Amino acid sequence: LLKQLHRMINDAKSAHFISWTEHGTSFVVSNVGEFSRSILGSHFKHNNFSSFVRQLNMYGFHKINRTPRAQRTSSDAQASATWEFSHHKFLRGRPDLLDEIKRK
């Protein structure tokens, strides 16, 4: 999962849907529906975003919410369509750390 994920984020063909954040300490998935249909299935054995998130959670990734809780609404399409994830050892330019990330 981790090496595939790292490759996918660095793949220019995926950049419209998944990319590193500015500092390379987390990554963002934009347009979850299209990401699932267009990108996920070509890198993993499924195109189910919920399964993808569960797998990330099993490896210790955390979802980052940039919008303060008080300002979030269920109708906020941007928030629901864009997800950001981080893991302290999953960093841009550091594939050498991937072997240190263990499944829970």
C-alpha cells in the first residue's frame, strides 16, 4: 500500500486528484468521486474510497481538518470533496522511511 501510494502521489497523471501539500508533510485527495473512478482502481485492487481511507487508518494515517469545527457544515461541498491525510513518516522525497511505517 505505502509504496503504491507514494508512487501514485508522485505520478504526474494523478496530480489533478492527489498531491503533496506545500511542505510535503501530508497529501490531499481532491474530487473524491473522480479520484475513486479514475485513479484508485489503476493503483489498487479496488476503487472504493472508504476502503482506501480504512487502509490508511490501519497504517496510522490521520485525516486533517483545516476548517474549524464550528465553521463546518454538511453542505460544505469543498470540505467533503477534499480530504487531507498525514503520517509523520510519510513525507515527500523520503521513500526510505516507508519501511518504518507498520500496520497497526
